[in-house]
Amino acid sequence: MPGFAIDGLTIALVLLAALLHASWNGLARASGDPLVNVAVVTTTGGVIALPFLFLLPLPTGETWGWLAASAVVHFVYQLGLARMYRLGELSQVYPIARGLAPLGVAMLGALFAGQWLLPHQSAGLVVAAVAIIALGRSSTGAPATRSAVFTAVGVAVLIVLYTYSDGRGVRSVDRPERFIAWSFFLGCVPFAIYTAWARRGVGREALRRDGLRAVGGGVMATIGYGIVLWAMSRAPFALVSSLRESSVLFAAAIGAGILRESFGRRRLLAAGLLALGLALVQLGPF
């Protein structure tokens, strides 16, 4: 279909962004204290964004409202992410959280905006739904594991909310980087303050043990997000999103191969089916 071309460099960089996203989440899961790890990751992004606050004009008008909404949603999302990795395994909860979000957007679009799915998109929806059910059932049935699955579903809802608020916010300014820099900064400050209070007295030990790796994760997160934004400026959104969802496969592979999590092969297969289903859902007419 005309206009749906995407060059090799963009494909390679978006796949790199997907790997970076799965990798920093893997570091958060492997850390001794996911709350501290996520706080360091987000703070690293805020520090990287800080110089741009002085170089770019201040946002105005409705942009501040979207920035406030983004900061609130990201705060709750970060809490959910830390809880999710405290309770569950990366190869299970990450694909559920990341996979349900685009599926939810597609279903809401069909139900409330009249954006009906094409046949191949409907097939992708079914494949992805089956894969998520398989991921949800691949557990020991312990209460903590069930709580992890429910938390992952909640995180997926928050991903939809911050995607909407950030999408509206970035379109409310003439230069996207004005919103992006402030969203990175405002998204880290409340969570950093909360974590310092919640982990007072024990946070230093977590920082000594995992701090350097968490900073590396923050750099990964920031670079990955920048790559996705750059790719969306030069390639169709649907194609970029489809490639980015390969992160669910990378996460399952990291969980199974590096973290040695249970049900590794089963989850890797389910994640592969999920990535295929999400790609079909997000692609337009052939």
C-alpha cells in the first residue's frame, strides 16, 4: 500500500528501542527493590531532560493541564510497575501489561469511535487475546502470582491513560520537545520524593546494590523513547507501533533465558503469538 514503506534503518532502530525497553524492565524485575529501581530509572530521565527546560520556551495554556494529567497518571503507573515486578515474573507480567494496552485502545476505538476492525485486525485481536489468556494461566496459582496478573492488567489501563494524555499534550505545542522535556521532569519528581519517604532508612542499601544498573536502565528508557518519537516522525505510526510491540517477545526471552523464570518456553511461545496478534491489529489495509 502506498505510503506504508519503512526503511531498514528505522526498522533496526525501533527494534533496538523495543529491546532497550524490555531490558530496563528486566533490570527492574531483577533488582532487590523494584520501587527504588523504578525511581532511579525515572529520575535519570528527569535529569537528562533538565537542561532542555532552560533551552526551550515554557509551555502555555492547556499544555500545563496535560502535563499535570501525565504526571499524575505516571505516578500511579510507576507505583503499579514496582508492585508488578515485586509480585510477578517478567516473562508473564510484562507481556500482559504491554499487550493489553494496544488491544484496549483498538477495542475502545471500535466500540465508541466507530473504528471497526478489518478482518486481519480481528484475527490479530483473537490471537493476542488467546496469548494473553495463556500468559495469565502460566503460573503456580499462588495468591501473589494472581495478584501480579491483576496488577499487570491495572498497569495496562494506566498505559492507555498516559498514552492518551501524552498524545494530547504533545499535540498542544508547536515543538514536541517542549512537552517531552517537561513530562520527563514532572513525571520523575513526585515519584522520587515518594520513594525517598517510603524507603527512608533502607533506600541507601538498595542504591548501593542496584543504583548503577538502574541509572543504566534510565538511560535505556530515555534513548528508547527518543528513538520511538524519531521513528514516528518519519514512518507510519501503525508500523512503528507494530515493531515496538516486539518488546513483549524480548521480555519473555530475557525472563526465560537470563532470569531463568518458570514456564519459560511456554511464555516465550505465548509472547511470540501476542507480538504477531498485536502487529495484525495495528496494521491498516494491505
